[in-house]
Amino acid sequence: MQKRFVSVWFPHLATDWFTIRHPELSNKPFVLRTSSHGRLIVAAANPEAQAKGIANGSILADATAILPGLLVLDEHRGLHEKLLRRIAEWCIRFTPSVAVDLPSGLLLDCTGCTHLWGSEEQYVQDIVSKLTARGYHVRAALAGTIGAAWGTARFAKGTSVIPEGKHIDALMNLPPAALRLEPQPVERLHTLGLLRIKQFITMPRSTLRRRFGAHFIMRLDQALGYQVEFLDAVQSDEPYQERLPCMEPIVKAIGIEIALQQLLETLCLRLRKEQKGLRSAILQCYRVDGKIEKVSIGTSRPSHHVKHLFKLFEPKLSAIEPALGIELFLLDAVKVEAYSPEQENMWQNAGGLQDERLSELIDNLANKLGADAIRRYLPDEHHWPERSIRLAKSLQEKPATPWPSSRPRPLELLEVPIPIQVAAPIPDYPPMLFRYNGQVHNVAKANGPERIEQEWWLQDGEHRDYYRVEDEQGRRYWIFRLGHYNEKTNRWFLHGFFA
Amino acid sequence: MSPDQKATIVSQLQSQILRLQGHRPLSQASLTNELGPLRDAFPGGSFPIGAVHEFLAGSAREHSAATTGFISALLPSLLKTSGTCIWIGPSKKIFPVALKNFMLNPDHFIFVKASKDKDILWAMEESLKCPAVNAVVCELKQLDFTASRRLQLAVEKSHVTGFVIRTNYKTVGTTGCVSRWQISTLPSQPIEDLSGVGFPRWRVELLKNRLGRLGAWDVYCKKGQFMATVDSEMLHVNEGIRKIG
């Protein structure tokens, strides 16, 4: 489909805004001043002032000399950007993709939208009349390229809709400035006597590039439609936030609970509509004395389940100190993730680790005991026992490699091996007896050694020779000798208990 | 009335009484095979699920390892292929790789660390209330009657099976748990007359049983199944069902 764009131009954006804010200014000449290079200049003059001969950018002293008694107001810094952004968000009613075109315009990608207004003329007419009704001076044009629409809106007289494929013809009679050029090439074109685009458009491109630079060629191509241009569309991002102001300051716990319940219900309703779930949330309570009380929660899986989220908040509510009362509750979903109801149904009673109720239980436990207290392990490809498992990142993470099962491992492993005294008959033979916990254990049965080498690329150290031993009473241990057998220093350790 | 009819009526009444007492037999008969000699202790030969079992493990780590080993041997039939187990304790103790040797899937275990008995009990109760969990194991010092009763009430709705391992306890006391066990180590069962350490073997003592008989067995665990050792003799068998608590 052929692309269609609307360029909207506000010739008097700042002064229009002042007039809207202060109706008494209407029909009176006034200017906005700003300082530049140590002197005051006119940043913007309203149409009445411009009619009297005061141009934008002229020196303020000159302007007051031309028109004694001229109303002078201070310019607001960043007003254009803020204002255009707000108008762009309002313009979402015309098309989903609206971009701010600084310093004083908007760009609308109206491809496939205009038929809803009947025709392209009525579409542009509607934009202009709606904005004019709000008090702005507006010019708008619709064309097949952004460049052509921009130029037509600012420099053409009369026609505001350029039919499909006619944008090159429309540009022919416009001045070079209609191509969105920088000031220097425009000046140079003027000195060369090239006052209309048609005068230079037929010139060889290499010549134009040499004389006016690559930017000039880019703008020309964009206006003619040889080069694609993209809009940086404004997205209206509403934060996932709910507010609840109170008529009377809240001091009781029950009041806080009701407020939280209400906030969660509205927030979760919105999350459900947008198929989202929250991962972390903060409840802020604004107190009468100006202090802010905060409590926060986190979940292991995106959730918009009011009851569950309330349960997570519940034990923390007692930490809120209402003092003289809370006048505003603010619930902020800091982290939101996509979450669709089909998945919810699938997970509801899925059993195993996918079950929704399980993740709710884990949230609940983590909320009280700390996220650090909940651990799940996955195998890691190391033989060294301490490194053979790693913490799982989430409840749903699946093991990348199968669990090793070829070698027997003790059910209970000591985090730090305990040194023990051992009597071993011959090198590389299982020990005869060992002393642990002040008790001598005579080894009745033994398996081993199983040598596990230190991974030199991870850690320096000696290898371990592991033995599975059982004493006369049937108690089973996992012991190892560090390094090779040595007459003088024999370092033996107890590392685990078999079932 | 013929003796056959009488027998059926009696068995019906017995099963009714058991239901009232909270005994819920496993739907599948698989566990009865795995229980081996232990099946005599329970009505219908099936291990009670949806109940809390208490294990006395003393203070020695070897005892605690034997107890966790026995529970790990019971778990596969409770968890099946994708069930979840929550293990609550004051320290990191279980080595997940070893669970694989008990036909368990170690990544279906969630370990919860809580230092105080109060927190452990709370976590245990919350976990037992969650029907998505298949089994919950916790390590505790003290368990009084009220706390154990709370746990028992939690499982009655959710049908989750709970295991309480009591280490370093001062007094045993009375609890509301369905059964009380004590597991101690025995020399291992040799694998096909080979020397070296064989299958783990324990003396399993059932000290209290609300639903069945008491007893003591010497069993070893081979590929997730309990087997009676040849020289095993019943130490003392209390005929008839004794009610405790």
C-alpha cells in the first residue's frame, strides 16, 4: 500500500499556548523573550505582533521601539517539546503512529486511516478544525512522503492534499527551504538564484552532492520518495500505577487493608485486560506529616491474582506506621511481564513445578523467610562434588544435562569436609579404622578409591581419593585422602554420610 | 447369615472405621509392592498418604542419614514422575545428586532453609496446605501436640503427605502424628556376595501407629523397593489395632 503522511505545522505554537492559558491576551500584540549571547531577543511573537512588523529572533529593544507598550512575557524552556508530545498523544485518535517533529510540528502516518473520515480532504480538515477549535494556528498537508507533506504544509498556498504519485509535481514550485535543509545550503541556493526546486531538480546529482553535501541529497531523496524515512512514533506509556486518595486520613490497620484490596483489584483488572502479570510491586503510603511509608513484594511468576498478591502484602502491612494518618495510597507495579490466561488455565492444576499454586506457595515462603532461603538445584557438569550442583535460576528451569547416577553419592554431604585421623595399612588401600567425633570406627567394608581430580582451570589444589566405608555397626561414610599417600602427612577428611 | 456374608459386612465396617480415622489408601497398588515387609503394619497393605509421620533421628548424623535414606526410599511412589517435594530444614544437608540413586528426580526438590523451629513449623504448615505439593519433609527439634495437630489438620484437606524428622530432641512427648518411626543403621546387604558396601540396610521400628500394628523389621532398599533380610524376625508384634493420641 502506498504510504500517506500528514504534516501538521503550528506557526505560533508558544504564543497560542499563552493565549489559551490567558484569554485576556487574545487580540493583543505580545512577544516572548529569551536571552541569547547576553542580550534579550524575541523568541516568539504572536500573529498580531508579527503584523506590526516584529519578527521572531529580532532584538527585544527594537521590538519595543517599533511598538511602545508591547506586552513582554518570559519564554518557558522546553515548552515546545512538552506541548508537542502532549498534542501527539492526543492525536492518537487520528492514527496509531504519531511522531513529534521539532521544533513546531507533528507527523502522522495516516496510511489506511483516511477512509474512516470519508476522504483524505475531510481527514485533514478534521485535524485542522479540531486543533483550531482548541485555539492553535494550524497548517496541515497530506502527501505520499514525509518531506513533501512537510514542505507543502509550510510553503504551499491553497492545496493541502497531494494525490498519490503527484508529490514531485507539488514540490516543483516550492522554495528550496521546503526540503528541510540546513540554513547554509538554502543561502547558497538563493545566492545562486535557485529560488524554486524545479530549477535545480534536473541538475546532475553528483554536481549537487559536491556543492551542497550529502545531507542535501538525503533530504531531496526523502522528499521525492527515493529514500525511506521512518517515524519515531510517540507511545503513550501509562505506568502500572493505582492511586487512592482518602477523604479522611487512615489510621487503622483495617483501613489500610481495605485500601490495598481496592488498589489491587483495579490494578489486577487492568493487568488481566492487557494479559500482563506483575513480578514486583511497591505500596506507598503518603502520611499527613509528609513522610512516605513503603512496603514491597516480589513474585516468582507474573501474577494478577488479587488474593495471592494480597496474601503476600498482608504480613508486611503491620510494618506501616500510620502516625497521624495516611492520606494517599499509591500502588506501583514496578516490574510487569506478559502473562496470558491460556497459560494460566494450563498451569492451574498441572501438577509438578508448573503448577500455579506451587509458585504461589514459594512466593509466600520467600516473602517471610527471604528469597535466599528457597533453593532448587540443577546438575552442573563437574565431578568435584561441591561443584556438581548449581542453583536453579527459576522454578521452571529444566536441567540442561541429565543428573549423574553412575556413582554412589552420600545422601548427606558436609559443606566443609571434617579432618579425621585414619590408620591405613598400605598406600592406596582403604583405611582400617578412623577416628571421628571422639569415637573409633573399625572399617568392616570399603569401596574405592574413586579419584576425583581438581579442576586446575578453576582452582589450584590436590586431587581427592574417595572411599565408601562402613563400620562394624553399619554406619556408612564417605571419606577421602587429599593428595597422594605420604608417610609424613596424611590428610584424611570425612565428607558425607550414606543412608 | 452365612459366614461369607458376615465377613463382607465386617470388612466393610472396618474400611468405614478406617476412613473415619483418616486413613487414605493410595489409589494405585504400586506402593504395596515397594513396601515389602512393612505392608503388614497398615490396613490394606498401603502406606497412609495425606498424613503426617514422625521420625526420631537422635543427634548423630549417621542416624539422620539413615532416616533421610528411608524417607527417600518411600518418596518415589509419592512423587511419581513429576511430583514436587519440599524439604525444610535449618541447614543445607541433603546432597541432591544422591537423590538420583533413590529413583528420585532431584530438580523436583525445593529446599527451604529456616533456622528457628517456629519458622520451620510455619513453612511446613503452609507447604502442607498446598495441594500442588506431593510431599513435605522437615527437620525439627521440638514438636508439641498442638503443633502436630495443626499439621495433621492441614493435610486432611490437601492430601499432602508430611514427614517430620526430629533431631536433637529433648523429650519425645505425645503428638498428633499418624505414626512414629525410628530408623537405625545395619550392616549393608551385600550385592551378589561381592565384598564392599552393598545396598543400604536399616532396622525400621514403628513405635506408634494410629492406623495399624506396631513392629520392627530389618529391611534393605534395592532399586527403590524394600526387601526383608533373610534373618529378619519380627521383634514384637502387637496384635490388633492400637489407638494412640
